[in-house]
Amino acid sequence: MTKTAVAMILALSLALGACSGKGAQELFETAQFEEKQHNLEHAKKLYEEIVTKHPQSEVAAKAKERLEALKTAK
């Protein structure tokens, strides 16, 4: 393999690792905590961040559900 190919593979691996969903999971857990603390505006912002920045993550659908529930709860 050439050095360029190795560099491209490494860059791709790092990029995919950054989108692994771990960040989304952490955001989701924080949003849940904020809900329990009755800080609903912050929870909504976190759920929205998950939906926009991590739409393919495992928790994106859950975040959408929570957003809808919070919007209808008012």
C-alpha cells in the first residue's frame, strides 16, 4: 500500500469513529437528566442537537420522540 492510501484509510477511520454515536448517546443521557431536573428548555436544545448533528445515530429517533412529547406537554 502506498503512503497516500494508508493516510486516506486512517483519515476515514478517524472520521467514522467521530460519528460512532457515542457523542449522541452522551447528549441523550444529558438531555434525560435535564428533563428530570425540570430544565426542559435545555433538554429540548440537546435533543435538537442530536437530531441535527447525529441523525443516523441509534438515539436520534428517541430524541425526536422526546422533542414531540415536550412540545405537546406545554
